[in-house]
Amino acid sequence: MDAAATHRAPRGRPLWAGVVVLAALLGLLIAFFPWDVLRGPLNRYVTEKTGRHFEITRRLDVKLGATTRILADGLEFANPEWARDPMLVKAQGAEVQIELLPLLRRRVVMPLVALREPQLGLQIEPDGRRSWALGRDTGDPANLPEIGALAVDQGSVHFVASEHGADIRADFTVAGPLRLAPQAASSGAGAAQPGASAEAALPLAFVAKGTWQKEPFTARGRTGNVLYLREALQQPFPAELEATAANTTLRAKGSIASLASLEGADASFTIQGKDLQELYQLVGMVLPATPRYSLQGRLSKQDEVWHIRQIDGKLGNSDLRGELAFDRRVAVPVLTGKLESRTLDFVDLAPLVGLQEQPRSAAGVPQVKGRRPAPVRTAAGTKVLPTAELDVDRLRRMNADVTYRAARITHVEKLPLDRMSVHVRLKDGVLDLDQMNLGVAGGSLAGRVRIDGAKDPAVAEVRLDARSLQLARLFPNAKLTKASVGRIHGDIDLKGRGNTVAKMLATSDGAVALLMGSGRISNLLMEIAGIDGAEIIKFFMQGDENVELRCAAAAFDVKDGLMTSRAVVFDTSDTVIYGSGAISLATEAMDFTLRPYPKDMSILSLRSPLKVGGTFARPQAGPDKGALAARGGFALALGAVNPLLALAATIETGPGENANCGPALREASSAYQAARIAVMNQPPEVKDDTKKKGLLSRILGGPNDKEPATQDVPAPTGRERQGAASAPAPQAGQERGPHAPGSPGKPYGP
């Protein structure tokens, strides 16, 4: 039995030996197969399938495997007929790795494409056609090869993307031999060692020039010569870049995992330019107009979200810190973040409202080149309201949710701003400046500004509340108000249409109300308003003194950009002033009359109306010369103070209980007060018994024994106000009532 078994064993050995020999022969056949004999058939096959010229010009070799390596000595592959460049690739040599199994599913997966001295012509069209698609239909995404990594040594590339206004030519060179294996980067072989030179860590240097978004573009930098294109590899490679497009320069240093999508980008950066608004053209980010700037920070990208952290730099003379995120995962990108300034230079806000960048802002960032703007001078007759156009279409291209805070505002010349904070929200073209709070003259201006850019022209709504503005700080350059004490409050409610600030105000409807409670103000200012010559001379000789301010209030109706006064009252212990008139926000013209009524007697008091006219750019003020020549009657409308009374009831207008503002307003609008003013405006009467009075008595007048005691008068009804406004003047021979607002028994002028 053992002998039989021993006899059968040799029969199986030749079978297995034959299999091994056959495999060895097949391996030798594959290894030494003259693949170059297939070069011609392969060239014709690829040309027929793609409809474009393809040729391996000198030699072909193939290394079979699950991932097959194709080695070509000399390679030419033409572009589609619609492309600008005739050749997609022309190289002295190439190695292309292809995975075989995906070919069964009509997918072309190339883990590595290595090119020696290539000339590339890449083009993409708005309809989705790409010149590197391998099928006849270059717009079909299924015909795009999936390239994992691209390795090059030296050569050039021409990139055209008409949708982005891009036409860029780049030349690149590499220091050292061409590295083909992407595993080198993952194993650390390609990583920079301590003390390694820049050429060793970043062997590929490039220089690019052309246009981006139809703006001049230049770039230079260094990177590894193995560029990873497919996200799945996730093998960051180092890169350094300095690029300039239009007026913007970017310097960045870091790493990128996927060149095709910039996924995994992580780099420190410095960006400088003339206006952050220009970034919309370059990267699609909607930002406000700014002066020239220089910012640095950390930039990273994860899943179509760009994160900009550690922002630190300057806009003009203002510092800026914070972080932002730009999310492109949705159809309309979203910008979110928080920004703040320790110090905001007021002149840096000029571009934001459509004005030219100021020389001071330009000097704050000297590293940004360019001619500095000339000082802005307002020519005679020039309008002052901003006329820069709002790009409503741009507002629809991005949504935003950003907060900004400035702890301190400096170099404020005309508007005494202390601080500011605002929550900027942009959604579907509607811009909301919500929770806006400005520190103004020791008080606050808070509220909301809404601009509906979904409509064209845009619709703007402004609702602002002014609280506790200090009079002395509100007009810091006016000597006569420096010693004044008082707090101003107000409400602004306007709505208009237009794509500029000027047009929005020119079409606005709404209301404006201002109110100042009890305080103290320059008596000299009041005497000048009343043109009281005797008191003015006394104050110039002895010095100014403050007088008690009972209340100051003004209410305006706004219709089609015309501000028409409803009630204007300025009441002190010395003088009461009533005003009326209109201000055109369309033409910026003013036509206002202020009528002062001194409460004391003075032989030099003219009690002439003051006229305020001119334009915002060239205001004019002075006495009404016609009224000086002959005082005539004046129909004074004292009604329509209800908005002011309501405002006085809801805020604290000054120290002390009630602060006198409510009673002063009710008294100013009463029928009794109207009658007194009507009498005061009557021309002087000449009676037969004038010779019986002395000259001084006839000039100064005197108290009336029948003058009623002053008391708080309830707010008049509409009928009472109408009767007060039309109260007839006393006729000759009738008993004259008091002819100036004042306290009972106090002398007053004629």
C-alpha cells in the first residue's frame, strides 16, 4: 500500500509545476512585452473615442497591476475645437496611473499624473464645458477624469475661465529631480526637516500674470511639486503665495489638502488694498466701502466654509480685530462674525457714506501704494448729502449676520460721536442695521435703519431715538454754548425710496421731533436772538451769564422730502422764541423764521424775526430786514404740539420733578398765549393822550394791572388751537392785554 502511494505522488507534481511555470512565463511575457508596438493602435483608439488628436510620440511602456502605470516618452493631447489653445497637454514625458476596476463602471480614476516639461492649456466655459474632459461631450461631468495628484517639474500653463474674467499664464520651475510618488508626502519624505532650505521644502516655484475678474493679476510663490487635486487624499502640501489683483495684494503661507477645491487650506495671511469693497469682484464677498487697509490673520477652509480668525490690522487710522466665517454651502453665501475696534477714526467712515477717502486715512496705511487723495473742498452751491449709488443687485448676492463695536471714536470735528455698536443683518437683499447705538455728545442715538434692496429703487426706513445729548458737547465749537447745560432728546421716523442717501431723504415721509428739558443756556445768545442791543452791550462789558431754560422743542412733518414745522418753541426765563418754516431734503434749501419775544424791557430791543436760509453747504442767518423797517402782523400757528407733549411724557427731560417741559409746552400752545403774541405784534398806536406820558414810559411800557396770573393751562383741544392761531388783534380803543410772554407784573417791551 505504501508502494502504491509512493507510485501515485509524482503524477500531481508535474501539474503544479506546470501552473507555476505558466505563471512565470506569463509574467516574463508581460514584463518583457514590447508595449511600444501598441503605441500606434493606442493613439488611434484614444483619438477616435475623444474626437481629438492623441499621440505618444516616442515610446510607450506599461506596468500592469490593479493600478496600472502607463509610461509615455513624448505626449501630445489636443484641446477641443472650441478651446483657445490648440493643445491640452504637450510634454516631454509622462507617467499616468490608472485604476482598472473603475473602468468597468465607466469611471477614469488616475491616482497620479506626472508630467515632465509640460505645456498645458486649460479652459472652462460658463456652460460647464471643460477642456480636460476625455469624452466627446466635454460638458458631461461623467467624462471628467478623477485625478488624485499632479506632479510637474518645469513648464507652463495657460488658464482661461471667461465666467470669472480669468486669463492667466504661469511658468513654473522645480529645484531637484521630479518626485512622482505621492506616498512620499504621507511618509514624511517630502516634509521639510529642521534647517532645510526653502528650495527643499517648497521645490516648485511659479510666476503668473494675466487677469482675474477682468482686473490685472500677478502672482508668485513656491509649493511642493506634487499637487494634490482630489479631496479623498487629504495630504496637505505646503505653499507660499503672493498675489495682486487690481488694488489688492494677498500674501499667504501654509498648506492645502486639495488644490481643486482648496479643501483643508490652513494658512496665515496678510491682505492689503485700497477698499475692502473690491473683494466682491475678486472673491464674491460683499463688504462695505472702506479706506485703504492692511489686515492679517489665519485662513482655513472646511466643507465649503472659509474661516477667517485672529483678524488684526488697520482700516485707515482705525484698528480692527475679530473673526469671520464665509459659508458657501448654500445657494446664497452667508457671512457671519464679530468685529470690534478699540479706536475708530471718524474720517475713516467717509467712504461708507459715499464720500472720497480722506488724506488722513490714506496716510494711516502708508504700505498701501497709490496716490493719496487731495483734500476735499466743498464748492459753492455743492450739495452735502451723499450721492454714491447703492448697488442693490450686490445686496442680493450674499446674506450676512455680523456685529461691530467701536469702543472709542476719535477726531470728530462736527458730530461729537463717542462710541458705536451695530448688528448688521443682510437677508435676501434686505439690509438691517439693528440694535444700532451711537454715543453722541454724552448721550445716545439708538434705533434701526432698514434698506430693502430687494426692490429697485431701494426702500429705506429710519427709526432713531436720541436721548440725553448734552448741549455743550453737541456744539463744541460754539463759544456761546460751551457753558450751557441741558440734555436734548428726539425721535426720527422716516421712510423713503432711492439708491443714494440723497434720494432716500429727498423722497422721505415721516416725522422729526426734538425736545430739551430744563437747563441753563447763554443769556447773551438769547439777547442776540432777540436783537436786544442794550443787553448785548451790558454782557460784552460785564461778561455773559447763563439763564434758566424752561423748555426747547421742535416738531416737523416730512412729506416728499420737505420738512415743515408743526411747532417750534424755545422758552427761557429771559426770552421765548417761536419758529416756523421748512427745510427741503431734496434741494437742501432752508427757509426758516424765528420770532423772539424778550420777557424783560429794553430800550434797544427790536424784536425782529431771525431768518435762516441758504443751503446745507452755505447756510445763512440774520435779522429779517423787512421786519426791522416796519413790524407787521404775524399769523402764528401754535398748535400741533401733541407729538412734543407725548415725547415729554415718556422721557426724563431734566433734573427735578416734571422738569417744567410739559407745562411750558402747554402754556406755549394755549389760546391765552396766542392772544398775547397777537397783541405784541400789533404796530404801536398813537393816541391823543401820549403827550401826557413821559418819553421813557411810552418807550418801555409797563405792567397791566389786569394781567391774569400765570398758571399751567391744560393742553388745548384742536378747536382751541385753531381759535388761538386765528385770534384777532385788539382794535384801537380796546383794552390792550399783555403783549409779551412773561410772568405777571413783570415789565416787558412794547
